[in-house]
Amino acid sequence: MANSDSCCARCCSFIIAIGLTALFLWLSLQVDEPKCYIDYIYVPALNKSLNSQRNHTLFFTLKLVNPNKDKGIQYDAVSLTFNVFVSLNATRPLGNATVDQFYQGHQKKASKKGSLLAAANFTVPVNGKVFYRADFATAVKYKILFWYTKRDRLWGGANVEIGDSGLKVYRKAIRLGNSLPVIESGAPKLHECYRALLPFFLAVLVIA
């Protein structure tokens, strides 16, 4: 009887250890997507205090935030597209810009400045106001310890009101959408696999 109890205790300890290990792996591999913001936009052609109607340059600052406590992020080149609203439901292209690829450490913020030459008229008032549409697209890999996950595609956008000073109306940085990822080739992401296994290991711990 004693040998049977000892064997049962060892089996239970082994199952608990496996469950805790799996839980630790799941927590380690779970990632939070970076957040992307338009922190600054300046259009000299829209600054009514300046005589700069011939200046077709748009200046911007993109802010990217890594919310992960222990995971770095490797960004591919970030593609930015700017459009101007010509009506409530229609836009006209202004131009494109690219932020070079870079690495971002855990819980770090990055500000990337850039500019572009507009391919269309900046000043298209809609109901007396000027609105731009800013969109971004990129792909990222998460660095966990000494290796990287597969790439996740991210994208997002937001409408930005531009004031008479040529600056965006609200000083607060504007979040570019929810940055929802697109899974390549229909394959589940690594951290999603462990998320799916979590209920199983929790059940094992309860039974044990």
C-alpha cells in the first residue's frame, strides 16, 4: 500500500510539474501587439499665418509603443499613406512615406520623423474643415529570449483634423486603428497555440 501511495504521489507531482511548465511557457510566449500613433503632423501650406502656399511638404512624426515587459519587437519597413477627404465618404491621395525597419526593446517608445511631397491639393475643406486619413502597414517579429516568432502583419488608420496653423487640431497622439494582425498562410501564431492549450493544462491541474 505504501509503495502504491508513493507511486501515486510521484505521478501527481509529475503531472503538476508538467502543467506548471506549460503555463509558464504560455505566459512567456503570449505577446501584446505594438501600438502605433500619429504624434505630429505639420502642413506649411495650411498655415494661414505664413505665405507658404507653394510648399507641398507634409511633415509627420510616427510614435510606436512596445507594451511587452520582456519581449523586443523587430519591425519591417513601416509604410504610411496619407489622403485628404474631398467629401464625407471620399478621399484623394496625398502621398506615401516609409519608415525604415528597426528593432525596439521591451517597454520602449520610438518616435520616427518623416516627410513627403504631396501629389494633390492640401486644402480641400469638408464642412469648413480639413481632414486627412493616415494609414500604416508593416510586419513585426517578437523576440522572446534568443529567438524570434514568425512575422505578424499589422495595419491601422485614423482620421486627423488639420487646423489653421497647419498642425493637427488635437495635441494628443492619435492611435492608428486597432492594428489587427493578418495571419500568413492561414497558420496559427505560436502564442495562439499555447493560448488554446491553456484550458487543457488547467484541467489537468484541477484533476491532479
